[in-house]
Amino acid sequence: MEEQQPVLEEVEQDVFQSYGTMPGQQPLHKPEWAEFNLKPDSLYFNDGQRRIDFVLAYEDESKKQHKRSFQKKQMRKRLAYESNLINCGLQLEATSSVVDEKLIFVKVHAPWELLCSFAEIMHIKLPLQPNDLKTRDSPFKWITRFFSVDENIIKPEQEFFTAPFEIDRLSDFYIQDKDTFFNPATRSRIVHFILCRGEYAIRDNVRKFGINKLLDSGIYKAAFPLHDSRFNYKSQDPNCPNERYLLYREWAHPRNIFKLQPLDLVRKYYGEKIGIYFAWLGFYTQMLLLAAVVGLGCFLYGYFMKDNCTWSQEVCDPNIGGKIIMCPQCDQECTYWNLTITCESSKKLCIFDSFGTLVFAVFMGVWVTLFLEFWKRRQAELEYEWDTVEFLEQEEHVRPEYEARCHRVVVNEITQQEEHIPYTACGKCVRMTFCTSAVLFWILLIIASVIGIIVYRLSVFLVFSATLPRHINGTEAIQKYLTPQAATSVSASIISFIIIMILNMIYEKVAIMITDFELPRTQTDYENSLTMKMFLFQFVNYYSSCFYIAFFKGKFVGYPGDPVYWLGKYRNEECDPGGCLLELTTQLTIIMGGKAIWNNIQEVLLPWLKNLIGRFCSASRSEKVVPRWEQDYHLQPIGKLGLFYEYLEMVIQFGFVTLFVASFPLAPLLALMNNLLEIRIDAWKITTQFRRIVPQKAQDIGAWQPIMQGIALLAVVTNAMIIAFTSDMIPRLVYYWSFSVPPYGSQSTYSMKGYINNTLSVFAVSDFRNESKPAALPIFANQTTCRYRDFRYPPGHEHQYEHNIYYWHVIAAKLSFIIVMEHIIYLVTFAISHIIPDVSKKTKSKIKREKYLIQTLLHENPVKAMKKNMGSIADKILKGADGTFRPKTE
């Protein structure tokens, strides 16, 4: 500290003159200085009485390798900021680092009076009296107790009726101990509120304030609340609750993968915002269990019924599929090929393209409604239990970044009073136009990348068609699987996944910049705006390739004599004879599985490696006693957006599970297994690898709720269209009921026999255009006709190569199926959403009881007391008037 004194003296002389943060006559207040007392688990100042509510860390400016003028500038801001915090009522104690001599820690304590003042300003709800409503145990408690946390280890939280805190009615609140009335999370939240509004400069009549700006500029290295103990050992302090240790042992440890979460303790330690995320994720995972069981059943049905798949047997039959020669799928480079080469893929397709898929698609349309409606009920319960019912109306304050820009004065139309805003209506329009244009530009960039992938598929298919075999000679087993279609599909899916991840990393930063420029008023507005931008981008980024395969590939290809070209050069892709459903399944598996693996590796390895490197670089720590605040400093900082990316990851997964589930019934099972790990990974990450998160309030999951509702509505349409246009189910049903028997068919009974021959049209080789004519191999030298996937009249017919009657029957059946399926599911979901109330009867009773108590304790009782006092005064006056009361006279 001796080296800092010369600089400090100069700074004290001009800090107020230069920055004007406080009146010049006030002295510069500095934190108390204290040496570390060798108590590594202490959560208090050196006096052992004042609790540490927050910690600030900075590097001693005199020991930095910067110019002296820069040192003075940085120090001026920091000293002015700390002085203003002390003037505000906070108490600061500074301690040097045990490991790094340049590092200084400033411990912050909020006294009782300051906590009460800001609790009233922030409208924080605090206990009035214990909850006296009787609760009935759930009939399923005997099942859930096997998965619940042991109540002897983590004791259930006592329930209270609460009300917004008011100092004038302090006696009405349930205060048994002033030290525990405000729990550590609430104390940290209040202190963070003050830190975000502490001024450090005023220049040109513009206030500069907030810990976030000081962190961004490097004046402070970190700002965080303390963990109460180490995660793997109990604190030596007998008064420490060891909540972090309990959370790791009973929640974050992998052995608890099948246990229910201790949500009340999570909320108490990390705040409502973190608690609501884990509550939602746990509820979503529980609901996935039902979808996974039904999906697995449908998959097993298709697997065991694949041997009875008549059309697949015809493809693999040497006397049927072996004699069918298919037309080339590209110009010149491609040649004719034998239908039996798709034998293995047709067998796989029978597993997914079965009647069970239809049942599962209908079930998922109902399941997603049940999930959303029951979550609303669960969310309403949490809103009451965690005191966030009226959070947005009472407690949410303007963001400091917004306040700092409020330079313009306008008159409020309602109050007729002046208020400050950051920009005019015209300025807001300009900002919104710019932000919208930027988002649209990036969406167009994604669409351009999708077009690039399509061009890749078209061009590389030519290469694979020229190099890979088009017929099976029985000598190489790999030829059954490595077809040109399969090679193109897999390679394109992998490249698509890589491009998705690269664009994702770039756009994350762009979306934050756009939202910062937009300048939302509150933190909820900020997060909702960013959520919509990020999801819109991610929706196009992740799902565009799936939409292309499901609804565009193979739909507009023409026929061999008149093919359709992309960009006038690339011939459009065709599907396998069984359709594009198997390719869509492959795409979903690669993107969904690859994304889950990549995200989990990132979430586990990156923070672990960073902390490992930090420990390695500070090897001397193992030789010294390190205080609690310094241990936490060396953990990883949580991002500014908290668990935003965790929500995003799960909602994108929710889209995969619902939007394309008709092509992949195992998607809910994969999601269930991933989420069981995800809960514990997220819990392990924030409990062991990150500094303690600043507790924040949250009423619900925000903009993610309407996003999921939108996905649910879209999922009904996409699954109906996948079954109708991507799978081969409707053409098979039309053939079975109409074209297998007279007058169109020759079978005496309804049957699938002859389906392959009936659904492959005939093309005359002589009708090829010169630029499309294939280079025929010797084995196909005498070929006069070939087959292709479409419903058209054969050559020689008066309407040759035009769509036949089968085509129009199939189109009518597909459109009818979509309309019927959509209306049935929408009708059922509409009924379910109205039958299930958003708030349960039990929760409504608790809310009414709490409002009654608030009315009685905080409003009616003071009025009654006032009436009583007024009555006694009136009685005294009346007694004096009738002579029964006389004042003493001398």
C-alpha cells in the first residue's frame, strides 16, 4: 500500500474537481483496511459481526504496467465510486490478496437500516406470518418419496404469507432475528441493486454509474456474492448452513440423476430466476418420460413389423426389384441403376414409415398441449410459493443502461409531470428499423448457406454417382449401404451441422450488440427482445435444412425427359423410391445428437479446463491459507445473460422433439436421456465451476412460453405434412383401398402386392434429351425403358408423361388427411386447454388468503387503531365539557 500513497494523494486533490461526483466540501471516504485473519471459511469482516454481502476485486493501479495518467484516471473513478457507496450507507473493508500482491478485494456489507430502506424501494416481499392453510398430501406421494431428497438432510422450507416490505409497518412482519430476516440471497440482490446505481463520474452533465461499466472498462476485475462454503467440504464455521455443499451432494452429484430436485433450496441459494429454469427443465424432463415410452413403443412396433412390409419385400425380391431398372438421377455422369440397391434402406424405412408413426404424431400433438397447460399450473404454484405473483408490477426497475441515456425531457400525458426518456418517437423508429434490418440480413445469410448446401448436394451427387457402384454384385457388403444417395445425405448433414455451429457463434455476439443498441427499458424487456432475435435466428439456422428435406427435396423434379434445374444448371434432387423420410431421420439424428454432444462437452470441459489452468498457474495457493473470497475469485464468472443459452438449447431441442417427430419417434427418448444429464451438468457447473450467481427475481420463463406455444401450433401442421408429403403412407393407403382391386387393380382382395410396380412410372430411353442422355454401361446397353418415382402415364399413351388418375387420388387423399388431422388435433388441444385451469384451486385459495391477511394486517388494523385512539380523545373532550372533568387550578 505504500507504493500507492503518492498516486492516491494526487488523486484525492482532483477527484471531485475533475469528476464532480460529490460536493467538494465532503471528504473522500475510503474502505477500511484489514489484513486477512487466516480464517478461510469466514463470511464476515474481520470483526466477525458484519456479513460479507458482496465482493469487488481490482488490481492496484500503481502496480499495473500503464502510463501514470491512465493509472490516475482509473483510480479516480474507483475511489469516487467507493466513496459514493460509503455515502450511500454501505460498509467496505479492503484486503490484499494472499496469492497475488497486485490484487485487492473490497468486501461490502449492507447494515440493517440500509437493507430495510432498499427492501421498501424494491418492493421486496417478506414474511408476515407462517402459512396456516392445511395441505393435503398427494395420493402419489408414496411413489415420489423414493425419488425425493431426504428431508433429514435438506429440511423443507417453512411457508409464509408475505407482503411488500414497508418500514412504517415493521412490527407487522415476522422478524425473529434481524440477522436472518433478510437471507443471503436477498441481501446480495439489494447490494447489487445499489452497486448498479453507484455513480463514479459526472462529465458534461451526464452521470456515469454502475458496476457493470466499471467491470467492462477493467477498473474492477470482478464483482460477485460469496459461496457459503466449498462444494466438497463442509465449512469449519459452525454457524454456516453449508448450502453449497448440500446442493452439490444432493443435487449436482451424478448419483442423483434420477432424484427430484430440491427446488426450494435452489431458489433460496441462487434466486428465483435460476430456480424457475431448473423447475421448468425438471418438469419438461418428467413429461418427456411419457412421450419417450410411447415413441419407443411405436419404434418397436415398426421394428417387429418390418418383416411383414410387402413393398420392402418387393424391392428386395430379385424377381421384382431385381428386374426393375431405374432411370439416372443426374445428367450424363449418372447411369441406370438397379432398384434392389435400395433394399437395406427400404427395410429401415419400414421401421419409421409405419402406422405407429401416424399414431405417435397424433399423440404428440396432444402431448405438447398437456405439457404447456400443466406447466402453466406448476408455474402458478411457483409464482405464489416464491412470491413473484406481482413481481413485474411492483419490483422490476429500469435498467441502469437505460437510465444513463435518459437525457430528453417529456411531459407524461397521464400525470402531466416531466419525465426523462433516452430517445424520441422518431429515434425509436430509427432504432427499430435498424435492428429489424440487421436481423433480416442474418436470416437471409442463413438461407444463403442453406442454398449453398443444396448446391453442394446436387454437385457432389454427380461425383458419388460416377464413383460409387449402382448395382449389387454380392462381393462387397458395403455396397448395400454406401449408395450415392446415402453418401450425399450423410456428408451434407455433417457439413450443415458445422455451418450451423459457426453461424451460431457469430450471431450470438451480433444479437447482443443489436439488443444493446435497441436499449430496452427493463431487464425483462431486454431478455425478451434478445430471446426473440436469437430464437428467430436459431429457428432458421437449425431447422431450415430439415424443412428442405421434408417439404422441398424430390417434390419439384419433373421427369427424366424434362427435369427441373436449380439456377439453370443443377438438376434438382430426387428421393429414394421410398421417399425422403429416412433422409430426414438421418438429418435429425446428426443435428440433434451432434448438438447435444457438442453442448455437453462445452458445458463440462471448458469451465473445468479454465479452472484447472487457473489452479496450475497459481500453484502457490496450495501452500497458503486462502480466504473464501479469493477461492471464489478464481472460479469462472457467469455470463451476463446467465442461463439464457441453457433455455435456448432446450427450446431448440423442444422444436426437434415436436416439429419433426413423425419422422423420428425416438427423438423424445434421446431428449429424455440428454435432459437427465443436462440437469445434473448445469447444476454441477453452477455449483462447482462458477462464482455464485447474483440472485434475481423472475415471474415466469419469459418469452420462451409464447415461443413454445407457437412451436406447438406449427408442430401439428409440420407432422401432418410430413406424413402426407414426405412419407409414403398416403400413396400406400390409396393403393391398398382403391388401386389394388378392380376397377383399377387386378387383385381379388385388398392387398399391397404389386405396389412397387404400380407406383413407378415408365420412361422410354429414346425420349432422353441429348444433354441428359446417360453414358450407359455395357450391362445396360440394350435398355429401352427405365422407371422413375412418379405417377405419370407411360410412353405411347395419348397423355404420355402427364400425371395419371392415381396421382390425383393421392393428392386429394393427402390434402384431406392434412385437413382432418389438423382439425382433430386442434379441437382436442383446444378442449384440453379450456378444461385444465391455469391456476389450481389450492393455489387460488392461498393467494386469496394472503391478500386477506395483507388487507387485515397492513390496512384495516392501523385504521382500527386510529379509530380507537380518536375515540379515547373524543371521550376525554366530552368529559371535560359536562363538568365531570376539570383541570387543576391554583
